[in-house]
Amino acid sequence: MAKQSGLGDYFACDNSAGSLKDISGDVTNLGVNVGQALLDITGLDKSAMERLIALGDGSFAVSGVFNASANQAHAVFSTRTGTRTVDYKIGGNTQGNPYLTMECLVDSYNLTRGADGSLTWSAGLQLQSGTSPTWSTVP
């Protein structure tokens, strides 16, 4: 796959009942972090850092325009309890596109009313399952 923009991306998240909802139309900004902890194991006999790979981690920082319609962003994030499947597909839900899925917990859901009258939201989702996130492609 060649270089591409983020236009047409797909983002879906389970609601509190465990039903996956496509909220791509409500999302305006998305950040993905697939991190890797590193253990410092540098001995006294070394003159540079020595490390081992440790636990993997993952998170999403998502924000968008408030939408209180059924099965949209507010309905998905307003109840923060329960494990959520989160699917992110770069370029859309088309076979062969890059795809990341994680089991997450919602750590925050915030609303902001701007001076211009805008109403936006932001949500944080943190890895829950103990399974290190891995990129794949849409089947």
C-alpha cells in the first residue's frame, strides 16, 4: 500500500451493552498509541544503555462533534463501564487496509462548550485485555 491520507477512515467502538457502533461520522480527531515498555538492564560494565522489551500497551485519544442520536458517540461513551472493542481501519472498511483492534476501557468522556457555541467531546480508551495490540489488514 502506498502513502495515503486519513480521509475515509473507519472508527467503531462497542457501546456499554457490547454492540459495535460505527461512529466515524462523529469523530474529527484521533490519536493512536501502540507503546512498548523497555526495561533498563544496564550493567556497571556498560558505557551505553542496555534494554529488554517489556509489556506492550495501547490507547486511543478520540474527539469529535457532539451527537446525541441513538448509536452515535454520546450513546457509546456516556456510560463508561464495561470492556469495549475498538476498531480503527485506515482508509475505510475495505479489504487490505491497515487495521488495529483492541479491547479497551473508557477512562474519560468529556464535553466542551466553546465560546462560539460549538459542543465537542473527547474520550480516552486504554488497553484492557493484556494482549499487545498488533496491526493487521482488513480481511
